[in-house]
Amino acid sequence: MTISTDDAWQELIGISADPPDMRDKCEQCKRPVVVCWCSALPQPPLAVDSQIVILQHPAEEKRSLRTAHMLQLGLQPGKCVVYKGKRFPNTRHSAELQHLLDSPQTLLLYPSKESVPLENIDRSAGPYNLVLIDGTWPQAKAIYASSPALHRLRQVKLIAVGISDYIIRTQPTEGCLSTLETAAQCLAVLESQPELRQLLVRPLHALCKYQLDNGAVEHQSKEFLMKTNQYPKPIGKRLSRLLNYSNAVPLEQQSHSQERDS
Ligand SMILES: [Zn+2]
């Protein structure tokens, strides 16, 4: 099969010098310019003593609203490092991660029985490195289970968590925060600077506001929606029957009991 010179020429002039999907992207946040949140970033980036270490599940990177990047750009370079994988450390990770996971100054945010409130950590013995697992709750549990290096870390939890600002993405449960909100809240505690939280979550607010102004629906948590019968996810026949007829006696049993009664 051959292409005539005319066709080849037509094809060539049809190619844009500037592909449309690349043309209007912000250099910094890599998002289309209309939804760029860079103007909401703290300027200059915030200086903190603590370091945030994000262990990111590979699936998290593909989500459209990634908040770890907002945190990286909101803090001075190197104050938020992101490692990707399903197991930590693995052979592709740098020696720096191993060093962090070996350090007595490293804390793991993980809501287990052993975890202590972050507020109770002796701040005068800091600065600390705080490890966060970025992914859904089942992903985080799987990462923890397959990463023995994490089991040795002192575990902490956040007590005072508000309703998520991250209203675009449905949260699995009440009190479940985005990675950015979680890290911002932790930094506010570790640095004893409550204002850090607001400063760091501003890009998220800007993004949510844009989405809401453009017709996105304000999501509430799945827990809330299910409680109020609004959760739109279709449920299986068996579960549906259980939920709708849990108080009603199945027809079969009704006829049996009638037989017995008569
Ligand atoms: Zn931007």
C-alpha cells in the first residue's frame, strides 16, 4: 500500500505544531491552565523543620485529583518526598528511604491499637519525619502488611480531624481526609503552627471551588449517603433483599407458618 504525495502532504499540514493537550498546561502543576491551582500555593513555599514522607500506591498516582503534589509545591524543596510502590522499601527505592525508615526520628501515621495521638509526641525531641501511606484504606492496609520495615516505626494517629475539605471525591468514611489535608494537619501539630493547615490546603479549596462552580456535585461520604439511602451505587440482589425485607417474612416461610398454624 502506498500513500500519494498529496495525501502525505495533507497529513503533514494536519499536524499541529502545538498539540492541543500540551499547549494549555501549567508548567508547574501540569494541569490545564483553567484549572491550575498554583496561585493558591503559599508564596514563598513554607519552611518547616519536619519532613513528610509519602508512600504512594501506584493507583493513587493515576487519580485525577492528586493532592500529594500540592503538598510538595507548598513546602520548601525536599520537605515532602514521595516514594511509589506496593511494598517499602523495594529494590528500586533509594538508600535514603531505608535511612528514613531506620531513623528513631521517623513516625508512621497509622490508626492501629498501638498508635498514640500525634499531639502527645514530645515535640522538643524533634524534628520528626512523618510517614504517610497514600492510597485507599484497603491499599494502605496491604502496603503496611507487606512492608515489615514499617512495623518497627513509632505509630501515631490524628485525633482532631474535621470533615474533609476534599469534597469532590467521595470519601469512604466520615473523618477520612485527603493526603494533603492529613499532612497539613500533622504539620500544624508537629510545628506548633495551627495556621499551616489553612495555608497548605488552599490549593485544594481553589480546585474544589472551580469544580463546584462548574457543575460538580458536592459529595458526601459513602457512609453518610448509605445511611440516608442516597448512595447511588447499585447493590447486589441479595443485599438489596436483606436491606429492604429484613423485617418482612419471606413468602415461603409465610406459607409454611400458615400451614403450621392451621
Ligand atoms: Zn499550575
